[in-house]
Amino acid sequence: MLSPIGFDQGNAAALAGELQQAASSLLEGVALMQAKLAYTVDNWGGTFRSTFDTECATEIASAVSQAQLFLDQAARVEALALEAQAANQLIAQQNAQNQPTATPVGTPTATPQP
Amino acid sequence: MRSDLFSGGGGAVTAGGSSSSCRPDRLVDFAAILVGIAEGMSPRINALHSAVDRYLSSCDHDYTVDLSGAPVGLGGWGIALHDLGDWTRGVAATFLLADAIPLYTGMGGVNQDAVMTLPDTQVIAGLPARFASEPYLGVASSGEIDWAHTNLASQWLSEVSKGLSGADLSNGPLKTAGEVWQKGLQTEGVLTHTPVSSLTEQAGAFNDLDKVLGSAVSFAAGFAGQWDKDEGLPEGTKVLQSLGRGVTDAVSFEGGFAVGTALTVPALGPAAPLAGLALGTLASLGAGAVFDHLVPGPSVAQRISASNVTTQEMAQTRMNAENQASADSNNNPARQAQIQADAAKGRQQLEYDAGVAGPPGTVPPASPPPGS
């Protein structure tokens, strides 16, 4: 008998959901920033403005890249969950095939002929 | 009324050195947004932490992804954003403080939202103590960004969808794009409503926005429309017919990619684990995410899972659909060639992924001549 793979599908699905949520939160944050940036920097000039722009661009790039990473990871979690599920189905099939056939009750046992 | 004492042009250089101009009230508002976003991340970080712990402790190591760094990454971004918010508020505060005394004593004060100018030395002196050693956050001056005409997130989105082939889709990037598309489309106001009857029209509107998305929505529209039409038929029949319609529509979508190639399953024989691979392929697609977003009820993967259709039946359906799309494009030889090439490429990639063929692009070993 092969042992099934220990895998909690619910926890995997929950994690994939959390990763997607985290990515969404990051992208929502970016969208909020983008929506207000032009308005905020209107008539802002000087070295502080340059610092601000550079930092905002860095944070936006970082958020988008982090979101991409989370979504990739979520997809990997889901794919591996399906692989585990398929592997367990295969194991169950093989175990069922290897199960010795039960002898029906009352069936006379063949006696070897002399 | 605030005085015009501090009003002036941006970035002027005074006799005493550089100066800065801004509308401090707007900076205060933006700082609050940054801090709000950063603080809003806290519950998300905690939830992610718990989910990672539960996942790693309950799932076999061979079937898990190392995600121990995920909450740290999210937390790090939140901290950096909070810092930027504090700094921005600090800059604004020096301007507001400089204006506060004349305002308080009734000696003037500038209009709210007015542009104010201060020497940089005064701004630096007014910053919170923790920024004293790095008033410019260690950033070398690199000019200004025209934010009104710059959307870094959109640029990234177009990069994601650029040049993707059907084979690329099976590797999962469209899952990434699918989630992000939804956001982008909602922002663009494209997906204002989602009845199935309107999906086909919406797909047409995506030509300029994102061709891959157009294919994905075409798939969703085709699948959902057929599903509704087949009400009352056995689940297996519904799945196969809907899959066929979705793939045909996705592949036929003008200017789109051969999403259908990877949307369903490879014709790889009866090996049971491939059923998992097939569903994984489907689930990893942006088309799945788009479908799930647009169409109420179970996801495509759930519908397939709930039916008794086999891998081979789905593979056959996919090939029939591709052939149908190819035949439909008879009057457009270039499109027909593209569909056929994408289909072959996608199939090669899937066969390679499943370990039953060499890398895409390699020529299979020639069969020995008869009689040798």
C-alpha cells in the first residue's frame, strides 16, 4: 500500500488567496499613489521634489514587482496543489488495483486433485 | 489669509543658496495617503504570515513553494512607504510652520493651497530629527518625473502581455496578468457590467488595450454562452461543448494569441496524473481568472472537475476547436498560419512540460527507413 501525500488543500487554497489579496493591496496602493501624484507635485520644485519623485518611482516599481512575485507564487501554490491532488488520485487507484480480491463468503474452496 | 511672503516659483535659487517651492497642503494629503496605505498593510501581513505557516506545516515539502520571505517582502515595502510618508509630511510641515506665525498673529499668511517657497537650509532644519543626516534620503538629484503623463504600473502591464505566445501561457504568467488585468480594466471602467451577453462586445473593445485579454474574455464569453445554451444537458456534454466554443472563440479572436492552445489539455494519452496537469494548466491561465471574475457560479476548473470528462475527451475537443478556428480563418491565410503555428508550439511546450517530448523547437529523431 502506498501512503497518500500529506497535503491540506484548504490551507493551500487559503494561502493562494492571501497572496492574491496581498498583490491586490499592493496594486491598489500603487493606483492610489498614481491617482494623486500629478496633483501633489504641481508647482513643487527643487531638490526635495527630485528626492520625492525618485522615491515614489522606486516604491511603485517595488510594489508592482512584489505583486507580480506574489501572483506568480499563488499560481505555483495552486499548480502544486493540483499536482498533489492528482498524485493522491493515482496512489488511490494503484492501491485499489493492488488490493487482493476478497473471496465471497460461502464459496467452496477448490480442493487440489490428487 | 496667509501672506505672500513665501510665494514664488519652483526651485528658485536665492542669494543664500537653493530654495524649494511646493503646495504644502497637497504634500500633507499625500503623506496621509502613503501612511494610510502602509498601515493598511499590517493586517494583510499578519494574515499572510499565518497562511504561510499553516501551509508549510500541513503540506508535503515536495509539493510546497518556499514562501517564508513573502510576509517580510510585504512588510518591508510598508515600512519604506511609511518612511516616505513621514518625510513628505516633514517637508510640508516646515512650510506650514513658517507660515503659521504670521497667520496666527494676523500679520498675513498665504491662501490655503498656495505655492510657498523656502530656502532649502530652512526646510532641512525643520525636518524631523531622524532625517537630519539624510535630508534627501540619500537620493542623488535626478530631475523630476512628469507624473501627469507617466503611469509606471501601466507600462509594466503592457510589458507583461507583450510577445506572449500560447506556449508561454502554460507557464502561468497570465495568471499574474489576469489578476492585474481585472484591476486595470476596472480602473479603465471597461468592465462596468458583466452579463454574459455583453462579454463578446467587451472583448472587441480590448483590441487596443490588450489582445491577450481579448482572447481570454472571448474564451469566457464563448464558454459561458454555450453553457447557458446547453442548460439541461448532462454535465460532461456541457463541459466539452462549452470548452470547444470557448477555445474556438479565443483562438479566432482577431489579433489575439492562440490562448486556446494552452487553455485546455494536451493530447498526451491516458496517464492519470496528467489530468492534474491539465487542470493546473487551465487554472494557471489568466483566462480562468477573467472567467471567474466575469461569470457567476463555479469556475471553469470546478465545472470540469465536477463532470466526468476525460483528459482525452478534452484534448480532442481542444484539437477540434483549433481546427474549427483554423478553418474559419480560411479567408485569412496569415491568421490561419499563425493559429496553426501557435497551436503546434503550445502543444510542443505542454508535451515537453509533461516529460513526453524534447524541448520545443527540437526536431524529433527521424524514424529509421523501412527495411533497415
